[in-house]
Amino acid sequence: MSNSSTIPAEWSHRSRVTRLAIWAGWLALVALFVWCWQVMTETTIWAFVWDAPRQAGDIGGRMLPPEWSYLPELMQPLWDTLNIATLGTVGGVVLAVPVSLLAARNTTPSVVVLRPVALFIIVASRSINSLIWALLLVTIIGPGLLAGIIAIALRSIGFVGKLLYEAIEETDPKQIEAIRATGAGPAQVLTYGVVPQVMPALWGISVFRWDINIRESTILGLVGAGGIGLKLNASMAVLAWDQVTVILLLILATVVVSEWISAVIRRAII
Amino acid sequence: MSSQYPTTWRRPPQVLTDRRWRIALQVGLLIYLVLAFGSIDVNWQRVSEGLERGQRFVMGFLQPDFMSRWRDISQGLIESLTMTLTSSVVGVMISVPIGIGAARNLVPRPVYLVCRSIVAVSRSLQEVIVAIFLVAMFGFGPFAGFLTLTFATIGFIAKLLADDIEEIDETQAEAIRATGASWFQLLNYAIQPQVMPRLVGLSLYRLDINFRESAVIGIVGAGGIGATLNTAIDRYEYDSAGAILLIVIAIVMVAEYSSSYLRKFLQ
């Protein structure tokens, strides 16, 4: 009876202190947002912003009707785009396999030295977009397909490497133990214990990444790395918005088809 | 008889069990690879000229120059960071009603279809392409970048939120409904407690993605660190470019670790 005064009359989900803390958190977020908004829009020219609907109408009017006669010219760049994505994926996977073997805790030869290096490679590759890689590579090895392929490959290392090393770490240790118990060397443990377990994951990840790479390779041409983006850039430079419509629709169709193919393949594998 | 047995074990094929299909697939792959490699047209002279530049870039990466362009870099970073935060907040605010509208178990069919098509449009258009159009409409600068990232955030958050709402535990919604709750009360007491932790997690993840993307859309004129990076590369100032890339990598790493820590803390 003595502690009945401490029991509140009404039930509430949280205590007063947590409610206050949550409220303060929201207040801080709103304040931060307002401050960021002011800093960001400091240099904005509002006349351009208010003018935007008219500009949008103008561009929209020029984009229609699409110039369909431009379509046959786009087939060669489209083939190039597919090659950039596919060869880039192959290159990325080939480079990612050793990196992920070094990064996985159960296969790495040295946890202290090689594992951090491999993890840094993975993070660096993941945090730099393929468009930035392409921008760099175009200035280094010149414009063309090769720059695009290498850009896609470098970008894919991080993605494939991260997912693959997680798959390797999740392998069943009992199977590896069993192989080791037969007297197998390290290479044999890898081929008979680890590889069969991660092979389905590797295929799934590669096809998934290929699908993303198709998307990314369509815009690499904007910085000169070949493919259909080159045509997009050229059409926009001469303000041929009706050609831009055709290119965008073609890109959209390619992305949808590649997504469908990757979904079918992944369902067959997994 | 014993010589018939192979000495090493090989795993039998799993997916394509017919030998003829496997051969056809391998031959097809080979033909494709030959054709694809044939389509690469490399100007080796240009490559060898560029290798010296590549070496300078690697040197720039190893000895980054943070100081000489620090004003441009800090300006770009501030633009990128403010753009990231504002677009994430606005994007999440817009995507919550759209996400609720795109959940099949909450709304009538026409609303569902409209919201799902908004999500599909936002997801299928690439950030860079959207940025090109928005820069053409709204002029150069971070405001166009803010709009691009907001647009991309809507598709991402709304889709994952809608999928989440569709997968909630129906018994809890049923219990609230049985008390005679209205639609908004259902939302508040049955749906919101179940999806809130995940929504916070997704928003933090999107914040991380938006920062990465803000480095890219600057290349087409939408402001931020990408614009600074583009200028540095155009001027062949590889030491400044290396510094910018290192800063981007560092911020992404910090964002990734802190957001995964926060998500663990919240769940």
C-alpha cells in the first residue's frame, strides 16, 4: 500500500525522461535541418527556381514527339554499353575473389596486416562511384570503352568483395573441418571445403552486380567513357531533346530487360 | 576394373544436367567474349601517354594536397553535407505517405496503383539523369542537387517502407481493429510501432547513400563536392583530387560505421 503513490494513474509507453530525450532529439533534428537549409540555399538564385515550371514545359514540349528515326544509330552504342557492363563485371569479380579471400576472417592468411588492407580496398571501391572512376580513367587512359570497363570493374570489386567475404565467413565450419581431417592442404581445403559452399552466392552476387552495372554503364558516356551515354551527351549538347527522349526510353527498356534477366537467373541458381 | 575409377572426385553438374546444353553455353560465352573484346578499340599510344598522368594521380593519392584548394574543398563539402541532410529529411517526409499508400493491406486499389507507379518512376530514373534535367530547369548549384536526391530518396524509402508494412504481423492490426479503431488510429497503434525502428534504420542508410550520390551529381552541375572534384580533375590537379577522394572515403566510412552502430542501438 505504501508505494501506491509512485504508480502513475495512467499507463504510458515511456517514462518522462525518455519522452523528454526523444523530444529533444527531434528538436535538434529540426534545428539542424533549418540551419542546413539556410546554408544550402544561400547562393540559390530564386528567379531560376520560380522560372522552373516554364522551363520544364519548354523542355517537355521539345522532347515530344520522340525522333524514332534516331533509333538505328543507337544500336552500336547500346552494344558497347552491354560490353562495358559485362566485361566490367567479369573483371570486377576476378579481382574481387582474392580480395574477399584476404578479407574473410576464416581464410585470411594474416588478420593483422592483410585483412585491414583488403577491407580498405573494399571500402575505397564502394565509396567512389563508377562515374568518378570513369572521370579519372578518361583523363589517364583516354576516352573509350576501356576506361568504362575498368571503371565498372574497380567499382564492382567493393560490392562483390563485401558480399562474398560475408558469404565466406558464413560457411559451415564442419564441412571445412571434415576436409581438413582427410589431410588436405590449404589449397585443397579451399577448393573442396569453401568453394562449393560459396559458389551459389558468388553466382547470385555476380548476376546482381551485372544488373546494377548495366544501369551504371548507360551514363558513363557522360564523362567520355563510351556507350550510350556518349550519344546522350551529344544530343543534349546540341539541345536535340527529341533524340534525348528516344535515348532515355531505350535506357529504360534496357534496364527493365536486364533486371528481368537477372531475376530469372537468380531464381534458377538459388 | 580398378583403373576405371577416377582418382579425384568431381561434383556433378547441378543446374544444366544435359551435357549438350553445357557445351552450347560455353561455346556461346566464348563467341560473345571474342566479339566483345573485338569491340574494344584501344589507342595504345594514348594509353602510354596517359600512364605518366596515372602515375601522377597515384602520387597525388599518396601525397594528397589538402591546403592549396582548401577553400573550394570546404565549400564543396559544406554544400554536399547540407544537401545530404535536407534532401534526406524532406525525402523521408514525402515518402512516408507514399509508402503507406503503396502498402496493399492498408489502402484501396486505385491509391495503391498510383503510389506504386510513383515509386517505380522514381526508382527507374537514375540520379545523374534526373540531375541533368533538374539542373536544366532550376539552374546550377546545390538546390538542383537537393531536388535530385529528394526524388531518389522517395523511391527508395517508399518502396522499402511499403514492403515492410505489407509484411507486418496482421494479428496486431486485427486486435486494434477489433477495438473499433479508425484508420488513423490503426496506423498509429498497430502499424507505426511495428515499422518505426526499421524506418529510422532505412533513413540513416539513405543518408549515407545520399552523401555518396552527392559526390556524383556534382559532375553534371548539381553542386557539392562532385563539382569541386570535377574542377580539380579538369585542371589536372591530381593532388587536390586525391585529397577530395580521401575525404569522401573517410566520411563514407564514418557514416557507414556510425549508422550501423546507431541502427543496432535503435533496434
